[in-house]
Amino acid sequence: MPIGGYGWQFSSAFARGLAAFGAMRIVFFALAVRPHVYAAIGVVILFALWDVYQFRFMKRPTLAAPTRAVAVARFKIGAGAVASVLASLLFLAT
């Protein structure tokens, strides 16, 4: 995810969540199964783990990322978590 302003972080994370949950909705429709809360939680956890992995990769001593980049990465993890939860609620509500 590119480093941008707050609006960009939230909108890109929300778009990522909508795309993932939309694809999952298509799979559930093809299998004629109702969406379940555990599927939504699984995707949110997967997104969180991916963001934390990227953050840990950036914090490696061999890379030595600038302090501002680390602060933006921390914010990106929070924005991604909030946006993914909002997208999962939309997924479960429809």
C-alpha cells in the first residue's frame, strides 16, 4: 500500500477489504452457502497479519527505515484494521 495521507490510507484499506469480501461473496454465492461470521473474522485476521508482517519486515535492522516511515506504517496497520472491520460488517449485513 502506498504511503499517502490519512484519507488515502483509509480508502485504500477499505477498497482492499471490499475487494476481498466481494470475492468471498462470489464464492459463497457459487457454492450456495450463506456467509458466516467466522469467514469475515478470518479475512480480517489475515489482513492484520499481513500488515504486521510488512511492518516487521520494515523494522529489520538491515533496512533501517526512517522514523516517519515507521510512524506511517503503524498508522497504516490501524487504518487497515478499522477499514477491514467496516468492510466485514458490510459483508455480513448484505
